[in-house]
Amino acid sequence: MKILLEPQTFLWWNMDDPVLSTRVKELIGGGKNDVYLSAVSGWKIVIKTAKGRLVLPESSIEFIPGRMSHYRFLPLPVEISHATQVYE
């Protein structure tokens, strides 16, 4: 299965927040699924951090790619074709 994490879910996962259900934790961390984080989600996290609305344990420049690498999350880039498909 392919899973696309929303920014908040990515943060909850990395902060071990109890808001995530056991089922969600199994889907993300069970090793059976491809877990993606969109470039847009990374962008949203960086913006919130820059505006002071979010505090991370380290700079977002280190936090996002470091946590993605640690958990083997895959990057999902945004292409122009993705943007144009929103219209349709």
C-alpha cells in the first residue's frame, strides 16, 4: 500500500503523539507500506516553523530530511502536471 502523510501526521509520528491510533502506527511503521511525504507538506512545516507557530527539536532543514531518512519515508515531489490535474 502507498501512504501519503499529511504534515500533521508526519509531526505526530515523529513526536510519538498518542493521537495516532494503533492501526495508523502499524500502517506507517510496519514496514509493509511505502510511506511518502510530499514536498508541499515539507514546505508547510517550514513555513509554520519560520512563523513561530511550530517548534521542532532541531532546525527544519535537519529535522525533515533526517526523520524521512530515519524512517525510510519516500519524498513525493510536486510536478506541474500535479497542479494542472487539480483543475480537472
